[in-house]
Amino acid sequence: MASALYQQVEQLSRDKGIDPQIVVSAIEDAILLATRKYYKTQEELRSELDKETGEINVYAIRNVVEQVQDPEKEISLEQARKIDTKAELGGQVRQKKATDVLGRIAAQTAKQVIFQKVREAERDTIYNEYIHRIGEMVNATVKRTEGYDTIVDIGKTEARMPKREQSRLEAFAPGERIRAVIKAVEKSAKGPQVVVSRADPLLVQRLFESEVPEIYDNTIVIKSVAREPGERTKIAVFSRDKEVDCVGACVGMKGMRVQSVIRELRGEKIDIIEYAEDPAQFAANALSPAKISRVTILDAEQRHLEVVVDDTQLSLAIGKKGQNVRLASKLLGWKVDIKSEEEKRREVEEQMSALVGSPATETALTELAGLSDKIRESLQAGGIQTIEQLGGMTPEQLQEIPGIGPKTVDKIFVAVNRFFGASIEELPAEEEGEATTQGSYGHEGEPPAEQAEGDRQSSGQTLESEETEAVEKTPAASETTETPNPEDKAGPDPQKPGPTL
């Protein structure tokens, strides 16, 4: 039967969660230290606890030798056989030391040693137990507040929850029961410190695992979680079974499952996102509830993408203080740029303008000959500052400018084509109706009056020579098998030189 002392040792071991042998060793070491101090000796001492009697014996150990050189550690064979008749050379003998003379001071020293050894063993036990439980969710009871830290009881030890690991919207009262995840286990002078957290995204994942059986049995997988504690969380889920709706399973019937998680997080908003392998599709899902127009991957290596949304959806996609896009970026692991349709349109226009030509290569309207100052002022008032910009305008766009009419458009056409050295060809009759759509400034395929007049002057032809040519034209010249062109009746081709008078 075990002694009363050993029964107390076992009880202490159960309370502290340590091995009973550790407590026994602590008691033996304490008595040994007290004995050494009392006898003031350098002998090799050894202590033993008798489990049945509860007595602690201390022995001096000496080696049996032929010639003694160190009396404290060696003994002759003759003297050894007086202590133990079975002693032999090269062996050891034990000589019992009296412990009933140690006194009160020795007992107090032994007590301190025992407590110190037990505390060290307890620290090692706690560290070894919780170091492998990092990331695990535990039930905790709030005990007290120390500064900005909250001390909670997690069962075998107390844990610390720093201010940074708490939601800024939460406040705890002593005795309140909460759930948290083990964040870290730290070694310090006071022993191992278990740090728990309620701000870590892992808490949301563990809560869903406890509420959704499909996640527990690995039918649904949580791919990533992005969280701003106390405000909003986005969680991406993926279903391994095509027949199981991952989002619906996490929401639960009438939202019961997700509402349970929200209650534990004190009203924190949760967005459940369906995971997609395609980054563009995943980004569109992650930015919900905003509707995305298109997603473009700018740099796959740098994980950078661009999202374009409708002008009315821009504020919703960005979220309050940029929260929605910030959480989506964390969830994706990509850098996300959000632009509205209007911003993207302006950007494309600027890029196209840069491709057409930079301002350094453009020519001002003042360099365009053949236009009056009044026409130039009207064009500048309409936003046209360069000849290149004017060349890209259609007749309809020019006529929308105040002060620019059809005749002025013809003048502009001639001046611009002269500047660029382009030749004007007469359009066939069947393409007259398409002249405007092809970007020509002429009317019905005929060259403007100013150009016709210039061509006549350049060839030396006068109005009188034209009339003479029309009167003196022979019938043989007009007899052809083809139907005459109606335009031929209006007068001769101004491009062809007339007869010399």
C-alpha cells in the first residue's frame, strides 16, 4: 500500500497534469540539497523515496579501491566490508546519512526546491501540450483584464488575448464564455504564455467547420478567408461534389448556419464567395455584390489585374473606405485596380491619341493655308486646335460646329488635302451616295468649285474656251454605244485640257 506522502504526490501530479515521477524526483533532489548543506560535504550523495513507508533516505556513495586517495569519494576494501559484506574492489558501497537532524531551515529549503521543480515541470507540460495545438479553436472563459490584455481560462492554463487580437467592437465581462483560436505559444521567464485570438481569419474558418458538416467531411473546401475584424469577412469556398452547392450549404436553410457564425462574431458581416480556378472569374465573384463588366489580367507573374465596372457600380465595388476591394484583393492574392467605364474610355482615348501622334508632331491650324481667320476661330471654338485633329473629322462633325456650313466644309476639305498632298479623284456615279460615308468632303462625287476653278486656271483654260468646246463638239464624238453619263451634260471634265483657241 502506498504511503500518505506518495498519495499526495499522485494527487498533486493529477492537479498539475504532470508525471508523478517528476514530483518524486523533485522531492528527492530537495532532500539531497538540504542534506548537503547540513553536512557541508562534497561526498557523492543519493536520495531515495520509499513509496510504501514514505521515508526519504540519503546515502553517501563511495568507490571501493585498494589505496584511498580521496576519503570523501573512496573507501578501502576492509572498511567497505564492514558496511557491506559483499563489497568487492571496483564496486560501490552506500552509507546511510541521518536526515532527522536536518531541522527547520533545511525543510524550508527543500520545500522551495520542490515547488520550483514542480513549476518547471508544469511549464514544460503546458508548452509541449499547446505548441502542437496552434490554429485550434478552444472554448475560453474570461477571467480578468490586465491593461489592454484580456486573460482567459482555457482549461489547464490561462491564456492571454492581446488588444491586437481582439475585435475593436467587442468588450468582454468576467465570466463570459467565448471561442477563440490558439495563435501562438511563447516561452518567457514566467513560463509558457498561450496567446489566443478572436481577430484571426482562422477563427471564421473554424466556426464554419463546426457549423457546416460538409466542410468537416471535406466535401466543401474553404480556399481562403479575408477579414477585417468586427466589420466584414469574405470567405471563398469550393465544392468537390458537383451536386452540392457550396454557397448554399454554408448559408444553410433560412440562413441558420451563417447566422450562427455571425452571432459568435457579434454581428460581423460575412460574404460567402464561390471559388473559381480562373482568376478573372474569381475576381468577379470576390467583388460581389457589385456587378462586374469585365476583368483583364495585366501581369500574371506580378499577379495584377484590372476590373472595369459600370459607372453606377463603381462605389459599390470599391466599398466603404475601399473595404470591398481591399478584402477582395486579400482573398484573391492579386493586386486589383478598379475603373469605371468612363475612366476606361478616357484612358483608351488617351492611348489612341498617343499612337496617332504626340503634341510635339502635331501642326497648329495657323499653318493651314487657304482658310480665313474667321474659319480658324470657329474651328478653335469647336475644340479643334491642330491640322491632324481636323483631318480626322467627318463632314457631319464639322457641320455641328457653329459657323461651319457645307461650303465651308468644302473649303476645309481642299485646304487639308493640299496640306497633306493628297489628290482628289472623281467618284464613279454608282458610288455617289457613298461619298459621305467614305470620308470625302465633296458632294455627289464632283470636285468642289474652288478646286475646279483652280484646275482650270492651272491649265490655261478660260470660260470662253469651255463654251467654244461645248458648241464645236462634233456629233461623232458623242455617238457611243454606252448610255451617256448625266454628269457629262453639265459641262466638260475640268481635269481635261480644252482645245487651244
